[in-house]
Amino acid sequence: MEIKAGQYIYNSPQLQAQISIGHAPGGPGNLLVVRPGATVAQPVIDAFGHTLETPTIQVFDPATGAFTPYP
């Protein structure tokens, strides 16, 4: 799980390494949690395999404590 509080989430070398570890054979998998209103770059969305059916990018709203799939 990676939690990012920034407004813009892009395909940084650090995030690429974390995605690679999560996707490795026997790896733990990946989940990205972002704040409301965050913008996630398309390469990151693709790398996480995010779809509405498999929402591997979640938005956490601290005001409500709710997790929802990233748009």
C-alpha cells in the first residue's frame, strides 16, 4: 500500500519501484491511496491496473473516513 497526500501523483522513480515490487511474482500486490481532489497521471493508473471493477487506486476522505474508488 502506498499513500500519497499530494495534489498530483505522477510516475516518479520511487513509485515505479514500489509498483514493480508489488507486481513481482509472489509480491504483495499494489494499492494506492490518494486524497480527495488528487490527480493521478495516466501511466500510474495503467501501472496499477485500475478499473471500476478492480479499484486499485482509492480515495480516502478524512472527513468521513470513507474509501472510494478513484474516478
